[in-house]
Amino acid sequence: MFVTEWNSSALVKAATKAGKKKNALTPMTFSLLHATDFADRLMYKIIPPLKAGMIVLADRYTYTAFARDAARNVDRQWVRDLYGFAVRPDRAVYFRVPIDTALDRLLARRVKLKFYEAGMDLGWSANPTESFRLFQSKVLEEYDRIVREHDLHVIDASASITDQQRLFRGLISDILEQKPV
Amino acid sequence: MSDHDSELGAHGGVTPGRFYGHGLPYVSINDYPGKIIAIEGTDGVGRSTQIALLREWLEVRGYGVVETGWTRSALMQPTITLAKSSNTLNKLTFVLLYACDFADRLEKEIIPALKAGFIVLADRYIFTALARAGVRDVDREWIRQLYGFAIAPHQVFYLKIDAEALARRVLQAGGMEYWESGMDLKAGDDIYDNFRNYQRQLLKEYSAMADEFGFRVIDGRKSIGAIQEELRRQIGEFLEPPPIEKPADAVAQEPGPGSL
């Protein structure tokens, strides 16, 4: 089993960090940097374990980019074409949560919302919480579109962790039993 | 641009000053007064010299000029330099890092300059990326879609030279380097052979694009003065029709290469 997280490759870390720090990223460079990160992880962290017959658990996948980039008004089809090099996952699960729940959970954990996470780069609101609500609502809308388009399995993430895990394990077991591991 | 039009992707037939494909939906570039003039050609063909001379000539004529060059973006330059010095780049990340560099310069340098009515002199444009990717067997359709956010230049000059003449020039100027020689393609250890083969393949890609994107081809083996004269004639005709007076004299009276 192998776990890979979004935006974790060493290759583009410096540029992403610098760009985020200076709030210098445009929707397009934000999109391309994340695609570069993904490409790097695909080659080094995803494809080799797949070839070795391992299970790759990806914490976020291309759908995150589809949703965020489109919410930033990058062309939807362009982003999908951009990730044309990605391997289609055997199972994609989307944990859906209402915007207020997401906001409550984040604010309970952290003092401050991150600039890009709150979509502050778009200038929709100077208030981080309000900006987050506007931007992430748009992201959620995009996810709903992606769920239909790519047959993602939806789990209600406002349910208890035990319930979510039971459903999640069920979805994963289904697919693992279909093929030898 | 409608979705239907943008399906044309980066193929020719796009109006200069418009996006090749899907573009940047959050940026409106319609009717910007500036112009993009791109100079393409392989390493060592003399692009920078020509651009320095062009800049001086244009500024004397009262044009505002902005230069933009490959991998010079503030955002990406350190990362690209670092990545090239390590062994972790693969053809995909190579392509994407360059695209990111181009996007940063497009939005931070090129578009603002076009809006303000400047002439953008581009030392290499997306075609360098397309040629390098082509040699590395990156999917042609995919990379043309990728660069669908680029703006079609008003003029693209391609300084054409053969691989042998180029090899001599590069050797005189300081020697062959790893990436210019396509050493990442792992074709062998002989840098001269690799350089020549790699540059030949690049030249083939450029030639194929000359028709696709309407390059204005200039013989890169000619003298600096002769090439500059040709560039000035064609740019002059474009910027100030009818043709400006005696471009040949203008070249002769200039005091050598630009001070840049």
C-alpha cells in the first residue's frame, strides 16, 4: 500500500511556496504548478507502485484540480485535457460536505484561512471567511458536475466517521475483490 | 471565442493577438493595441543579438518595447534552474515547468504590455516548447491544447540554420551544454554526435511548424547585419505601412550591436 498526497512533490515546492507567499500566482500558473506536481508524483510515486501491484491511496487526485481551477475560471475542458496524461483511478470517492460544515471544521482547527484556499486571489471579498464561502461554494458546484461526469462515488462527510468508514471500506472491498491483489 | 472555435486548438489560422485555444477565460484581451513579435530558432543562432538591435531601432522610432525571454519568469526561473541541474526531470515535468514559466510571463509581462500598446519582442515563444516536446515524443495534440492559453503573435521570425553550421558556432561561443545536446534523451555519451542529432531533430520540428504557424523564415547563416536588415524591413512594413524609408541605410549607420 502506498499513500500520495496532493501538492507534495519536491520539484515544484519552491515555486509553489514562493508564489503563494507573495500571492503571485494567477489561476493559470496555480493550475500548471499543480499539474507539474502531479506529473512528478505520477512518474515517481504512483506508476511504480502500481506496476509493483500495490494499492495507491491518493489523498486528492486530478478532480481536485478540475474543481479548483474551474472555480477560478480556468477553462473546464482545458484542465481536463491538461491532465490527459493521468492514470484513471480504479475507484474515486468524493467526501461531500455542506459549505457551513467545512467552514466550521476549518475554523475550529485553525486561526486563519489560507489565502488561496479561501480564493482570496480572486478578489471576490476582502473578508477571508466570506471569500472562502463564495469560492468553496463554487468549488462544490464544480465537484457536483465532476461526480456526474466521472462517476465518482459520493460519501456524506457530515455523517459520523464510523459510518463514513463503513461505506468507504465497502466501496474499496468491492473493487479489490474484483481482481487479484 | 466560442467552444467550437477553440477546438481548432493551436493549429494555424488563428488571428494574431487572439488566444490559440481555450485561452484565459478570466482575461479579456480584445482590441489591445500592442503587438507580439517573436524570434524563434535553436540555441546559438543569434536571437539575442538580433533582438537587442531591434529594440534599439524600435525605441529610436518611438515605440515602447518590452522583451520577454524563455525561462525568465520571476516565478519559475529558480525552479527550472534547479530542476535542470538535478536528474529528476522527465519529459512531462519538463514540458509543464516551461508552460508555467510561459504562463507567468504571459500574464505578468506580455498581456500588460499589449494592453499598454507596447511591442513585445519575444526571444523564443511557444514554438520552442513545441519543438522540444516533439523531439521527446510528447503527444502533439496534447501539447497544442496545453498552449491554447497562449496568444498568437503578430509576426514569428524563424532564424533557420543547419546543424553543422550551428555546431561550429556553439563551439566557438563556449561549447555544447547538456540540455542543448539533448543528453537527457540518453542516446549515447558523445556530446558532439548527440548535439548534431538532437539539433537536426529540432530543426525538423521547426520546419514542420513553419507552415503550421506561418513562420517568416530567415537564413540564419547570413551576417548579423543582413539578418537585421531583413527583420527591420518586414517589421517596418507591418508596423508602418507603407514601408519605411531606406532600412538598409539605417542598418549601415548604426554603431554596431546594441548596448543591452
